[in-house]
Amino acid sequence: MKTDFNLVSADLVGSVVFRPDFNDRSESLSANQAWSLFFTGGQEDKALGFNPELGRLLTNLLLATAATGALWALLFSAVD
């Protein structure tokens, strides 16, 4: 029996961002898609689901961490 199914297809094992059907209409990515791509190393853009609140939470946590670090460095850089 011969099949046309290829188990080693580039669409199955490659990054989702290099697939031909990924973002073919040049739409902007949602925060969930961006974080999913980050956490999975570009392998899956729907790993976190479709709830936009999780993407916003992760983005705000990142911004709060950066702001806290900058404030910490500013406050304690003058202390000898």
C-alpha cells in the first residue's frame, strides 16, 4: 500500500512563522499569539488559547518588571 502522506513535512516539524499560511493577510498578532510563539519557541501560536486577558496580563507583568528594575536602579545607584 502506498500513501501520499509525508511524515517529515516541513509544515509539521518547522516553526509556525515559516509556514506559508501563517499570517498570509498581514494581520497583526494578538498578545496571546505573540506570547504563545515566545513560550513555544515559534512552534505554536495558539498554545495559550484565545482569551485576550492572559496576553494582557503577561504583557503588563513584563512592563511592571522592567519599570520596577529601572526604578530600583535609579533609587539605589546614588547610594554608596
